[in-house]
Amino acid sequence: MAVTGSTDHITSLDLKYSRDAGNGIALANFIPNLSDPTYVDLTIRYADGVTEETGIHNMIAFGGRSIWHLAIGSNWT
């Protein structure tokens, strides 16, 4: 997972196809992992049809607190 500082929100710099978001509404699908409750697949489909796939990890799986983090710049999915 990428560490982008102490910010607690996602910015356009974090998403590969963020400039496509300006073309309309984006749809985000969260798909729970039945074999790992600390990971959720995330697919973002932008209005122009571009799709970005990533995931969300609960930091409890890494010995941390129960806080969810977006997997940025990773092939963990």
C-alpha cells in the first residue's frame, strides 16, 4: 500500500484515471472477500467507461487498528 502522508482522504493524485472523473458520475463497487474479512475488492467505473481496479485493506490484518486503507499503486488484488 502506498503511504501518502497523514491525510485521511483520497485525492485525484491517488487514482490512476482520476481525470476521467470529470466526465460524469463514477460508480464504485465494493466486493467482500469471503475468505479474508480484512480485504475488499474495489472497482471504480468512470462515466467514460474507464475502469480502475484496486482494493481496501483493514489494517488489523497487519497488526494495526481496525482502520480501512485503500491499496494504491499495488498489485495485491
